[in-house]
Amino acid sequence: MADSTLKEFIENIPKAELHLHIEGTFEPELMIKIAERNNKKIKYSSVEELKRAYSFKNLQEFLDIYYEGANVLITEEDFYDLTWAYLTKIHQQNVLHVEIFFDPQTHTDRGVSFSTVINGIYKALEDGRQRLNISYKLIMSFLRHLDEASAFKTLEEALPYKEWIDGVGLDSSEVGNPPSKFERVFAKSREKGFKVVAHAGEEGPPEYIWEALDLLKVERIDHGNRAIEDHLLMKRLAESQMPLTLCPLSNLELKVVKDLKEHPIVKMMDKNLLVTVNSDDPAYFGGYMNENYLGIAKALNLTKIQITELVKNSFKASWLSDSEKEEKIDLVNHYFQND
Ligand code: HPA
Ligand code: ZN
């Protein structure tokens, strides 16, 4: 069979996404539509103006715009439409499984109830499972710039929906808000049966990754780029096969790397770390899964074998059952062999 081009190969290979903020999938067109529907004013009045505003020097500049965009989400239908738009998009990109973050405090702090948020997201995820055959896990993320009491309150609010929520995470402004700030909230979350992950080492130092591992006892590190600066940490991550959910286009747009050619993903693969490719906030960073794979593949001259390895990692690092993982990895192997 003729070898497909790299782009076709990436587009068609079955894959999983493990680091995705649903609020970060809010495309300007849908934002304007929902703002109008809810009689909400937004700072930027056209798609072009919104897109022009998406130029960030660092994580905080992005977060300021991201939280502002989320302000127009009010009703269950809004959260449904947001989630459904993402699912239909990634369905076209051959994403078979997603693990999605949502940030309840972004909404409950402005008077939108926890139930409104989760009902909308959950209904869309269930429709995606049934109509698009996309399996999913849902992760509730605490905002680390807020205090411990607010996180505890959010955990309480989540308990009636425990069956729908697979894990908890930690996101927002990293520097100055170390994982240790949430040690007790994560202990309680684990006690309640949630799996735990945390953003660490995106802008924050390697010490924050150590804290996420040792104090929060995470099962996966979101980002983790700065592990590359710490030899012992790299060894620990490799030996434990602790997954890292890397986000190449996010790193480029938030100036975590100056150029995709400097991205640590290949160095990490060479050191036997379990790394994965993800989109983080695709509406803001210029690409969904396939664009992330293609960006990194071109910049770092990845081979089809390396891309296949990354895709297999995405299933290995997921929260699917062992038999589901095996089934998906068989599909990937089959795809690779028939290319
Ligand atoms: N880092 C921290 N918080 C976030 C991010 C991110 O990349 N995206 C959405 N919230
Ligand atoms: Zn993220």
C-alpha cells in the first residue's frame, strides 16, 4: 500500500485527548452567538477582533481573556452547545476518547449553579458517546489562584454528581500557587474516590512537579515541561511511567517555548518518559489534536513510528480499562501496519 503523507497519516490515526479544558474550546463564532442569545456584552464585537486579541505573552494574559470569554455561558444549553461543538470537531479528527476538564469555580463564582454547568456538559458527553462513539472521562479542576476554602466548597458541591466525575485536577495561575496549597483538598478528593491530576511545571519550577507527585499523589502530570531541568525528576518520571500531558501549540502560544523546535517532547521520549500530545485550549491556541501533532511532527521531524508511539501513549495514559486500552492500541497497530 502506498505510504500516506505525514498529514494524512496524522489525520487518520485513531487517538485520545487527555488534556483539554472545555472552556478553552469556545470558538469566537459560538461565543458571539451565545452572548447575543443571553444579552451579554463582550469586549470584542467581531470574530476578527476576538481572534486579534489572542496574542499572549504568558499564561496569565491568556487566562484573563479565557475567563472573560467564559462569562457569557449562563444556561445548561450553553454548556451543552460548547461541549457538543468540541465533540463534533474532534470526531472529524479521529479522536476516539477524551478526558475533559471543566472549571466549576469560573461559573459558580458568577452565580451559575454547579448543576447547570455539569448537566449541560454531561448531556453532551453522553450524546457524543452514543451518537459519535467517543468515550470520555470528566475531570473537575480547581482554580489554584483561589483559596483552599473555595476548593473545599467546590468538592462538596461535586459530591452529588460523583458518578459523573472521574477525577479532580488543578489549573489556572501556576507561579505562586504551588500544589502544597491544595494538599488537604486533594487528600479529601482521593478519600472520596476521585482520581487526581495537576498542572505542574508549565511555568512553575520542577519543585512543583515533585510536590504534585509527593503531596497531591497525582496519577498524571499536566504539562510537566520543566521536568527537563531536573535530572532526578526525569529519572523518577521514567521509572514510574508517570504520564505527562504535553500541549505543544499551547506552549508555543504562551511562550513556554520560543519555537516548537525547542519543545522537549523528543528528549523526553528518548529518556523513556510516557508523554502524550494534547490541545489544552484549542480555540485560543490555533489548533485541535491534528494540528498539534502536525506542528510537532514538522518542527522535530518526527517519524511515523514516533507518532504512532505518541498515539499509543495517549491510550496507555488514559483512564480506560485495561481491556479497552488493549482494544484501542490494537486499532492503532492495525492502522500503522496497513499504512
Ligand atoms: N494552564 C493553567 N490553567 C489553564 C490552562 C493552562 O494551560 N488552560 C486553561 N486553564
Ligand atoms: Zn491545561
